[in-house]
Amino acid sequence: MHPSPTRSQAHGFEADLWTLERVGAVVTRTTGVVLSRTSVWRLLTGRLGWSLQRPERRAVERDESEIARWIAHEWPRIKKGP
């Protein structure tokens, strides 16, 4: 089983994020084998060589050029004070 190419939403989960519990649920659903969280972790990290990755907490609407403009023009004015 290799869950990353398939989004977790394709397996009926609301948010598109894989957790140990979700991987374990998919393993159970597809193979009938129930794995503990520790076993899922060992499977993913030891046997498959995967590592822990956390999603970036950035807004999709983030505008890097606007942020750079704000830092260059607005922040010095605010920092200076009235």
C-alpha cells in the first residue's frame, strides 16, 4: 500500500492529510489486517523509508510581492510610530 499518490479524500476522509490512524484504517479496509499506531509508524518509516512531514501553515491566497511591499514600506512607518 502506498497512500501518498492517492489523496486521503479519495478514501473518504474530510481533510486531505494522512495520519497514522488514517493509514491504519486504509490498511485495515484493504487487507483486513489491524495495525497499531506504532506498527503503522514502523511500516512507514522503517520498511518504506518515509519521514514525518507537516503541512505548511500558509494561506493559499498569500501574495509574496504584497508582503515584501508591506515590509519595505508600511512596517518602517509603523515601527517609527506617530
